[in-house]
Amino acid sequence: MRNESLGSRTFDAFNIMFMIVLLIVVLYPIINIVAISLSSHRHVSMGDVYLWPKGLTIDNYKYLLKDSYIYKGYLNSIIYALGSTGIMLLFTSLMAYPLTVDGFIGKKFLTIFLTITMFFSGGLIPTYLLIRNLGLIDTLWVMILPGAVGAYNVFLFRTFFANIPLELKDAARIDGANEVMILWKVILPLSKPLLATFALFGIVGSWNSWFEALIYLQDQNKYPLQMVLRNYLFALDTNAIQGRVGAGNVAVNSPESTLDPQAIRMAVIIVTMFPIMCIYPFFQKYFTKGMFVGSIKG
């Protein structure tokens, strides 16, 4: 009994130390980015900023907030993230629920069809041609509609829906509810962990997306925030910047400014990741349970 107690304490101590080390490894880059973004040009250029800002200044953030592309990028990213995630949850639920209904004639065909799409894809060029033929190029919808339904998501939704007790559905049918009412009044309210988890994945995935905007958008006013970040990271490659830094127009090498390009980059990263860091705590209580979706055979 004493040996088991000692072994248990040793194991707990090891886990605590491991988690502390892991926490330091994860937090250090974020702390370093914040410190650099709040440091003066002289200290950043010398490379002596690590965990604490030196020559504390918020000029980098003031500079960014003067750029209209930042605000447009924020608004566009919010529209794309909420729109694509909402449509994904809606259409995935509508497609997954019939696959759990006994007697649904098209169940086998849809299951096979969805399975095939998980192994084969059209590729970038056919997808681009399809989107162009649909008239979605350089529109807001091109950032929202293409990810409406994914086979993998449908199967996970189906598995979760199938594990909801059948008695609840039967009771709703006895009360006169049709399948649509059962989905909206019974299934979805009981699927909050599933919906919250995939909402978090969808929002984060859309927020971090830039490649689709690079391929499908030409109007800079429709760029998401990540495209603005990308242009900052690629354009700020000198030791001083001038004028306005925007999504498509970056001017460099001006003696009028002492802002450091690296500090500007770090400030942009903080501005970009801040919303995701804010919304995650609200989804956290559902996240752990939602991660077990698919672990039980449906």
C-alpha cells in the first residue's frame, strides 16, 4: 500500500513537471511576440527582447490601427467565419440526420457517395473552374459556400445523432412531430457539444484561411484579415517603414519612421489572433465532450 502511494505521488509529480514544461514551451513564443510588438525599434533591432518589452511603446499598434485594410480585413473575416461556419453546421446537420432514420431509401447510396468523396477530389484547377462557372469568383460567397458540406463531418454528425436515444424521437413522433421538427426540437438541442466543437473548428479554420482568398479574390476590399497579415509579413523586409502599410500597398525605406518591421509583424500577429483567444473560453466547456464524437460506434 505504501509503495502504491509513493508510486502514485511520483507519477503525479512527474505529470505536473511535464505539464509545466509543456506550458512554458507553448507560452514562450506568445509572450515573446507580445514583448517584441511592445518594444522600441532600437531594442528589437538589437535582438535583446525576450520575455519583457524593452523601451515600452504602443506605436506599432497605433500604426496598424491607422490602416483601413485592418478594419476591412476584420469585418470580412468575421463575415466569412460566421457565415461559413453557420452554413456548414446547418447543411451538415440536414444531410447527416436522414442517414440515421430507419427506412430512408437513399441512405446506402448517400453513404457510398460520401465515402467516395473522401478518397477522391477534383483538385485545385477543376475546383477553380467550377467556382468560376458558378460565378463565385471575387464574391463574398466564394469564401462561404465551398465548405458547406464535408463527408467527414457528415459521418461524425451521423454517429453523434445515432447515439441519441431512439425513445426521444419516438416520443416526439407520438406528439405529432415530423422529422424536421425532431431535428430542430430534439436532436440539435441535445447536440450542443458536437455543434460547439465543430463551430470552434470552423471559425478557427476560416479565420486562419488565406489561400482561398489568394486564389479566388481580386478585390482587396474583400480580403480577409489573414491576407492583410500575409502581405505585411512578405512586404516588411527592411529596417524601416514609411507611410501606410496596407493589404496591397507597402512602402518601405523612409527616414521619417523608426518603427521596426519585425515589431510590426508581431503586432499584426497579435491583432489577428486576439479574437480567437477571446472566443475559445466560451466553447471550452463543450470542447472536451465534443472531442469524443466518433469514438463510439454508431
